[in-house]
Amino acid sequence: MQQTFKFVTAEEAASYVNDGDIIGFSGFTPAGCPKDVPTAIAKRAEAFHAEGKPFKIGIYTGASTGDSLDGVLARANAILFRTPYQSNKDLRSALNDERAPYFDMHLSSLAQELRFGFMKKPTFAILEICDLTADGEFVLTSAVGISPTVAQLADHIILEWNHNHPKELRGFHDIYEPLDPPFRRELQVYKPTDRIGSAVIKVDPSKILCVVETNRKDEVGGFTPTDAVTDQIGANVAIFLANEIKAGRVPKECLPIQSGVGNIANAVMASLGENPDIPPFEMYTEVIQDSVIDLINKGNITFASGCSLTVTVPVLDAIYANLEFYRDKLLLRPQEISNNPEIARRLGLITINTALEADIFGNVNSTHVLGSKMMNGIGGSGDFTRNAYISIFTTPSTAKGNKISAIVPMVTHVDQSEHSVNIIITEHGIADLRGKSPVQRAEEIIEKCVAPEYKQMLLDYIKLSGPTHTPQNLSACFGMHMQFEKTGSMLGTKWEDYI
């Protein structure tokens, strides 16, 4: 093996990367991301900058990454551009200060848009692997992301062989790239357990520039313990789904579920497992979190297909200690497949995602604070929401000690329009928007989801425009946001001040 490939240090691997190069990285969330080579690239950038020389790279990833990728490169001021999703606090600061140009994308779109030539192809693919053969066949680790596409498109491949991940992960991946139009065929995934591709990625061995051996844990952070609010949101989601099954609108066997990433999503999944009226179900999702593994262990989830094992280190270690138990229960796919709209609609996914804010008509803002500051990005929520059997959005009704209402007259940024959002759930209740007019949606959301201290304020708002199809007042629609910017709280908003 060592006669075939060049084994080097992370610093030597980084020395091949130059200012202006574009890199496609493996991983999806901190799971499966390279760590040593990006850190060495950041140090290289700092050294160049100390000499007054430019050094920035363009970055394609599957989604967010760990601090040893996004964090170190942001702090080194080494980012020429970044897409499609991020969650690192230092990178967030850089992009909101216009120091790191960033464009937000639906996660299912990136791989194909790279192949279409809509964006510059990567110079390098830097990928984390757990096994490698002499003929250029390698096994990814705890995530897939855009790895198959950037491995195909890049001029050169640098591999981080991370021995923390066992070679026995071979078989946990389903690697498949669809043909591009006009030759594209249907994706033959008819149930979450279907496999349509290969367990490995295979490339021309001559493209593998070098291999860096590492032994690093994934950098997935722990989840915040649930509280009364997140527990009640989770319980309300479970109540809603149980009632849909009882009403016959969801089959008694349930349908596959997609769940977003984060603390609320983790709490919601735990609540689904605790409700005795919800049968064991399958998942077809992008991110497999701790609560999903717990429900697999308990028999509440029978199979989970995703793009990454975004689990904490103790949970991943436990999976690796019992791989044969999980071999027929977990499958990792490229995000082009895990988030594919065609498959989402065919499988009849019940999708559960988190909103930053929603308005009284059902539009959802998933990404921007006060309309201008990027939080993380749209991620896969749009891929799933528009094509769901039932699309659900969850959010606590308030934030910052009740100073912010998550339900407002008009969202400051629209990621999911009212046409795609079926259900909104807060700790106060469940708003079912299906088959309702704008006025009826507003009444439903205010009655079921709004915190008590904001209900009358929003009821008064819908009277401002008089009889109309959509009771929106252009002078006052951002009054609650303006009140917050002026006083630090949305409480006390008086509509007459903004008309």
C-alpha cells in the first residue's frame, strides 16, 4: 500500500494548496469531516498573511462542519467563499461582517450544480476515510455529504485516513450519483431500506495526491438537556401524529419521518418514542442524532437512512462497539439522495423542521435574524418541506425571556412559504393550516401557538387593514421587530406608532 500512495504529514499535504484554490470537503455536520489537513491549511494561511501575502480558498462542504475546518479557516481569514451551510460561531461572525462571502443553498442542489458547471469545480477534494485499497477504492467514515461528486470533479484528492473509524464501516454507505439531464432516470428508492449504489467510492488512483493518517474523534457537540418548553413541543408533535394515525390520514403503520438537526429536533424524536400511540417507524432523513440511536436501541425506530451519523462521541463509540447490531438498521447516502425531492414525495415523508420565526399566515424564516444576520442556513428543510406528505415546523413561542415572539405579522426573511407549510407547533399547541384561508390561518396560529402576552397584540394587528384577503399592513408589519430594535423587547408594541 505504501508503495502505491504517498503518505505525508498534514503540513505537507497542506503545502500543495495555494491561494485561490477551491476545495470540496467530505462530511456533513462535524461528522465525517477532515480535521488535520484543514487545520494545517489554516496555519499555512496565517503564515502567508504574516508575510503580507494573500491566501484564501473557496470551500464546498456537505453542510456545517467541525471547528477544525470552518472554525480554524474562519479565524485565519482564509475563506474566499463558502457554501452551502454553516453553524460555526466564528464563521458566522465572518460572513455577517462580510469577511467571508457566503451563499446559502438547498443541500440537495449543490452536488448537481457543481456537475452542471454552475459553480467552479474544485481543485482539491479532501476526504476523511476509514479504508483504502491499492486500486483507488475507499470507504468514507460517519457521513457522505458531497464526497462522491467532489471526488469525481477535483483535479487532486487528499485523503485523511482516520483510524478512529473502523474499516468495518464498509457496507454502511450507499454511494450513488444520478445521471445529469437529459439522461437522468428515476431514483429507485421505494422504501428507506432500498440500496441503489455502492458501498465505496472508487477513483483513478493517480488522482490521489497523498494520504494523511490521523486518529481523531468527530467534533459533534453535546445536546442541551431538554426543558419544559422543548418537552412540550415534542409531546405536541407526538400528539399530532398519533391523532393523524387515528383519523386515518396517516397509515396505521406510520410513514417515514424526516427530522432536522438541533436540540429541539432531538427532543421531538425522543417524544415520538415515548408516545404509545405511535408505532415503530422508519426514518428517511439527513441527520441521524443521538435520540434516533436511542429509539433504534429500544425498537421504536426500525431503520434510519440519512447522510450522517451526527451523534456525540460516546454514542458513536457505542455504535462502533456493536456494528453488527446496526448493520441492518443504518444507512448513509450522499445528500443528493438523502435530501432528494423526488424520493421525499414518493415515500410520503412526514417532515419536522425548526423555525427561527413564523408569521401569522404560515411563512417561515429558517435562517435570518431580523432579516439581515445569517444564523446557519436553509440546510435541507426546503428540500423536504415542499415535497412532504405533511410538513411540520416547530419553534418555542418566545425567545430571550419572552422579549421576542417567534410568531410575528410578517417574517423578516422567507425560506418556506405559506404554500409549503402545513403545521406549526409551539409549546402552546398545534396550528393546522391545511385547507384554510389567510385569515383562518392567522386565527388558528394566534389561538393555538402564540404566547399569551402576544395574543391580543397579534389579534389587533389583523384588524388594521380592514376586510381583505390577506390582512397585512405594510406600514406596521415589522412593528414588533422595530420595537425590539428600539427597546430590546417586542412587548409593548403599539400599532399606531407604526402606521
